[in-house]
Amino acid sequence: MTYGREPSNEIIMSEKKMIIAVDAAGGEFAPREIVKGAIKAAQEYGVNIALVGNKSILHVLAGHYMNKLNIKIIDAPEVISYNEPPLKAVRSKPNSPIVVGINMVRDGTASAFVSAGNTGAILCAGLLNLSKIKGINRPALSSFLNISPPTPALLIDAGANANCHPNNLVQFAQMGSVYTKHILGISAPSIGLLNNGEEEIKGNRLAQETHKLLKKLNGLNFIGNIEGQDIMKGKANVIVTDGFTGNIVLKTIEGMGDTLANVARQAGQIFSTAYHLRGRELLRDIGLGSLVKRVDYTEYGGAYLMGVNGNIIVSHGRSQAKTIKNAIGLAKQTVERDICRIIKEERYEQTNRSK
């Protein structure tokens, strides 16, 4: 059973350009920053944008760009706030951007959906209205961490599943491997299981049992356990963990990025006058600029909801224009590389091999 109205007929899928539906009401800085990010994405990536939200407000903010950049507006006046219970909100607000946008993906009138709104509601609507890929027990959020140049690491699960079974983590590893292979072009991505020690006997029961399963599994480049300090060293291309731990890791890195950015700005103000350099030039000269950029969550845009029948990017609740633009860019890559179909095919083959 699905919830929500049928999407507007004013958008027809183009053979030449994909359509990215964007939740214009989700996030602390909506709708203005969301619209700005969507406009920048349309200019830079050449994609069609469907802004989903309050039609009258969006016409004021984006009306000037609609014909120039192939931006359409889909009216969805209801708003799901952050403090609402996800399932109740999805069922009671079928005309919210989250439900309408995900239904557009389901019905083929959008190639992907990007939202900085209520994460629980996005997950709930995705499961209800798109359903899981056959053979996937639990979808997972996968987020790139741009912390070890030149190759980012993929963290999975980044917050969708607080409680997991070993088989769930094995599937996360398999999906993460597929995603990294096709997005980053790595032929055999290294898979690391996040733990509190490198030895196989370390960790809780979940980590120990998952390690045993991954070690036996063919087709994955499993390198064993990795510890927290290994994340910053780029030891693994894919970091596998449960959503509770993964979300803490993600928020810790984001907090570190905010702190570094603040420190860098303060240092720049102090030293720029003394050395007659602008703040950015000083940061570049002392090597802090690239570090701040690598731990800045705005650079990677959002997390891909992996394991449902459609392309959904969940962006940070504090997303501003730059983050939304990058989230749309990630959605574009995901669609172009046909990740959802590839995961389906890989899962089908894995299921048949295990029979």
C-alpha cells in the first residue's frame, strides 16, 4: 500500500535530460537556500529540476529561472516537521514534498529525489512507496567521507538502522562495494568492518559474527577490521557498520569540520593582517584549506538511500545552497550510472549463487 496523491502531469520525463525532484520545504534554511542550490545545480549540471513545495512561494523565489533553466514547480503545501513521528506524518500528509517527491520517483516522472527534510519520514516514505529491492533486508544510508585524498571513503550505514543483524551488515558491504565501484571507478573496493580492534576476536557479538561472514564471502575485497583512527587514514574504500555507530561517526566528522572551519576563520582574521594575506590565501599557504574542505559535509551533499527501488539522496538538515547543489550532483551521478538497477542485478546474482 502506498500513500500520497498522484504527481502532476506537467512534468514528462525527457529522453535527453533527467529530472531531479527537490524537496523545497525540507531543512533549516528552506525554501530560499534549497531553491538557490537547485538553480546552481541546473546551471552547472544541465539537469531538469522539479521543485516540490508551496507553489506560491516557489514561484516568487524561482519564477525568473523557470523557463531559462527548465525548472518546474510541483505544488505540495503540507510540511513534515522534524519532530513529527515519521510513519504518522507520511500517512497523514500525502501532499507533503517528501511523499509527493518520492511518488514521482516511483511513477517515473522523476529520476531521483533530494531532500534535507525529516530523515525518518524520507526512509518511511521510501520503504512504503518504493519498496525494498528484492533480496535486500534493510535499506541503508551511504555517505561519502572526503577525508583522505584523492579517494573518498563510503560509510554505510550512516544512520538508517540503529539495530542490525550480521546479515544486514553483509548486505551493506555488498551494496557499498557496488556503489563505490561504479561511482568512484574502483574495480575492487576494499571493505573494512568498523570495530574497536583489528583482531578477529575483538568487538561485540555483531562485529564478531559479521567478520566471520564477510571473511567467508567470495567476491568482496574484505580487508578485516578497521579502527576509528583508520577512517582518517583512508585505510578502506568502504566502511561498514550499524546505523547507530555510523551516524555517530558521521556527526563527529561533521562537528570536527565545523570546528576546524571556525578555528581557520579566526586564525585567518588574526594572521591575515600581520602577513598582509587574505584569509583564504593564508589557509592555502599553511595547508589548512584542503583539510577544512575534506571534513566539510557540504562537499559531499548527502547520503544515498541504498536498497530501495529508486534514487533518493538524504541531505543534511542544515543544508544550504552549496550542499543542495552537490546533493543534486550526487543524484545525477547515481542516475547516470544506473546504480539502482545494478544493485538489483548484483543482488539477484548473489541470491542465485547462494542457492
